[in-house]
Amino acid sequence: MEQALEDIGVLDVSQPQIYRDDSWRPLFARLRTEHPVYYCPESRSGPYWSISRYADIVRVDTDPLSFSSSHLHGGVTIEDRVAVSFMQMDAPMHTEKRKNVTAVVAPKSLAQMESMIRQRAGRVLDALPRNEDFDWVQNVSIELTSMMLATLFAYPIEQRQKLVHWSNVLTADLDDPESPIRTEAERQSGLQEFYLTMMELWQQRQKEEQSYDIISLLAHDEGVRSSSFDEICALFGLFLVGGNDTTRNSMSGGAWGFSEFPDQWRKLKADPKLAGNAAAEIIRYQTPVIYQRRTATREVELGSKTIAAGDKVVMWYISGNRDESVFEDADTLRVDRPNARQHTAFGMGPHRCLGARLAEMQLRILWEEVLARNLDIEILGPPTYAFSNLVRSPTSLRARIRG
Amino acid sequence: MQIIFRQAKAGECVVTAEAGDNLMHVALANDIAGIPGDCGGQCACGTCHVYINADWVERIGSVMPGSTEEAMIFGAPVDARPNSRLACQISLTPMCDGLIVEIPEEQ
Ligand code: HEM
Ligand code: FES
């Protein structure tokens, strides 16, 4: 161990800077080949293990008995947090609470959302300027996901910017020079407004007939109704970020990916049936959630290393999705990649993303609607990225539509 | 041996399989719609959810209470039923000849 450390210095892939600079690829390539299970002795959030290979990520994510998500150990982010949604719980509580909300993304609910999503996607695309520069992140990704978020929450569509703001507050990295908040306390007070607004909606929806939006489904669920105030708030937060940032970032990542690999855009155009697989591949390529953390509950042998009980273990999904032993030419976007769906971007195991199908549907619809309009999109340069080690979030992407 | 897949919309599809085959891989190899199997059979995605036909439940066995498979079934957006199983957790034996598997509408 000592020897290894001297060789490479400290490889701290938790530094948000490397995601802002988009310089993470060689670091993870090195971890995967030389130190697949790597103990990083120091970082701004203390020591932690980096898991960088696909197979090891699956191993950790599917063994919740050895690797806990519980908020009692600090939850699922590298720095301990005390949110209490089911994302930060283990079985049997996790299973129970998650079951309570699966209706939100049941096939029936998705079918009801599809036409509305398609309509709104069409409207956003039709409103884009022609032969004039614009920001794809602002005018397409944020615009569309915030509309979808408003749909999902049955929140007044004209006030959707508020949802975006709350989501930004929730995910902000406090060290980010551009962060809207500076302290954890500011985060909490910023979120108070969100929680109170949602609580009010939630109470109101309890009196109305059940509909397919998240607040209504949560309002009519016995299990949720009997939960604590904090827990219900955490649930709102989970769906806010889950339904917003991640999908937004895939919409930007896809636009950039197609501009890097124009042959892939032509392939999709020639065979629009590939749109579903392309959505999965875009999510792999972008990996909007960079990692999830677990805490070892007992001593575990992994890759000839011994992880001690209590250690933080970080699964770098972004690295699993670049593992060449699973994804050939992993840095290339391939809309017809046969195993695109096996990506790690949704996680693996009991916590695997609940909104996976909804996210894929939103992306598929966006690109189907671009195809239907035969838009000739030109991306004018690479995106800039947020200062965050948790969400891989393009902050701007200049674009122009010819025609 | 023969395996019969049934789906409300797509109808019935009879395919050939060998003892030792994995039910999810059999579905995939035969392009059976409705069993995406996103994780490739690692009991990690829950997208190979199927209902075992009532006549076969006893022979195939129910999901083990408290198992990962059970957690994955409960956590998936598709309706969990007493005869729910994950196809990737079923390894075919000679006595599975004629097995009838029902596929959820969408997953
Ligand atoms: C491309 C878009 C998305 C990506 C990349 C993504 C990624 C993730 C990841 C990595 C996890 C943790 C998995 C693990 O720990 O194994 C997760 C969990 C979750 N996601 Fe998503 N997500 C996306 C979209 C959505 C949407 C649209 C929703 C809203 C319906 C959503 C709701 C959730 C929920 C509720 C969980 C917690 C599941 C649990 O702990 O059991 N996600 N997601
Ligand atoms: S294929 Fe993923 S759980 Fe069966």
C-alpha cells in the first residue's frame, strides 16, 4: 500500500475541479488498470476507497449487507449527510418505503405522461431561434426538464424556475465559486421554502381525487402519509433532484455527444428505431450521477485489499461506464451499442434508479422530436461543467440551428 | 425443451431451450419483447420481472422472502404478485419443459 501510494501520489478523484475541467478520464483509466480498489488516504471529506472497475461496482452495489446506504453511517455522499429518504436506508425499511412510491413511475403513469412530454418537447424545439446562437443547456435542457418537473409535481408551469432554483440549492457544492449558497445552514433555509410549498400542495392533494403526478400519488399513499415531516420532505427532494438534474444533464450530454460523433447522428437519422438504445447510450456516455457512496458494515476483501468496517466506499459510476472490458471504445458514443443498457449510470442492485424508464422516455422523446423536425443542429464548442463531484452537469453549450 | 412466453399484446411465443439455460438469456436470445434484462442477469436491475403461470409456480418455486431477488421485485415499477420472479434467477431444469411464463405489460 505504502509503495503504491508513493508511486502515484494521492489519486483523489473526489476533487470537484476534475469534473469542472473535464480532466477525469486519465485519472480513472489509471485507477482501473493500476489500483482498481484504491484507498485514498486524504481528501476534503476524509479518507475513502475508490471502486473504479465495472465488476467491482456491481459487487459493492449488490451487497447492501456489507455496504450500507444508511444515513446512520452518513448516507450516500462522500461527506456525511443526514437526509432520510429511502435512498439513505437499508432493507427492510428501504424495500418497504421504495415500494410505496413505485406507482409514480409505473407503466400506467408513464403512458399518461408520454403525450404531454412529447407535446412540451415539441413546443420547446419550435420556439428555438433559427440561424442565431443560443445556449442548449438553458433553452432546451433546463426548459424541458423544468416543464417535466412541473408536470411530475403538478406544480404551476409558469413558476417552474423556482423548481430549478431549489434543485440547484439542493445539489450545490459549497466550494463552488458560483454556488448560490455558502453554508449547509444556507442550504437548509433555502430549502425551507421548497418543503413548505410542497407540504401545502401535498395536503391540498390529499383532499382531491388521486391523479398520476408525484405529489398526488404520495398524498394518497398510506405509507407515506404516516411518515415523519422530515422524511416526506426528503422524498420531495429526492424526486426534485432525481427528476431534474440528471435528465437535464443527459439532454446536454446527448447534444454534445452527437456533435462529437456526427456519424452517430446520421445513423440514428437513418434508423430512428434506435432512439431507445441511443437514450441508454447517451446516459452511459454522460453518466449524470458521478458516484454513490456506501459504508462498509464489516471487514470485506475486495480486489486483494481489505476494507475495514466503517470505511467509506465510493462507487465511481463514471468509471464503470468507461471500463473497456465491458464497453469497447468506451469513450465513443455508439447509438447501436449492443450492451448500452448495461451501463452503471443508474446504479445496480436494490437502490437502482427508480426513474430509469421515465428518464429514458424523456430522452427518447426529445431526440425523436428533433428528428421529426429534421433540425440541423450545430454545436459551437464544448460545454462548460459544474464544479461538482456528484452530478456531471454541463452549465452551458452554445448551439445554432441552421435553416 | 420448450418454453412458452405469453404477453397481453404480443400474444404467445414458443421457443426451444436447453437444461441449464438461464430463463432471461433464453428470452433475450429469442428476441422476446418485454424482458429488457438491463443488468445482464446479475439480479441488479429488476427488469426481467416475469409472472410464472399458476400451474408452474410450485415446480419453479416462489421468490425467497428477504432475498435480493425479492427486494428487486418489490422495488420495480411493475406490479409485484405472489407468482413474480426475476427471469435471470431461474435456471432451467429438464422438468421445465412446457413452462409457461407471463410477461408484464411493460418494464
Ligand atoms: C438520466 C437520468 C437519471 C440518472 C442517471 C439517475 C441516476 C440515479 C442513480 C445513480 C441512483 C442511485 C443508484 C444506486 O445507489 O445504486 C438513482 C436513484 C434514484 N433515482 Fe435516479 N437517475 C435519473 C433519473 C431519475 C428520474 C427522472 C427520477 C424520478 C422519477 C429518479 C428517481 C430516483 C430515485 C427515487 C432514486 C432512489 C432509489 C433508491 O434509493 O432505491 N431518477 N438515480
Ligand atoms: S436481468 Fe437484471 S435483474 Fe435480471
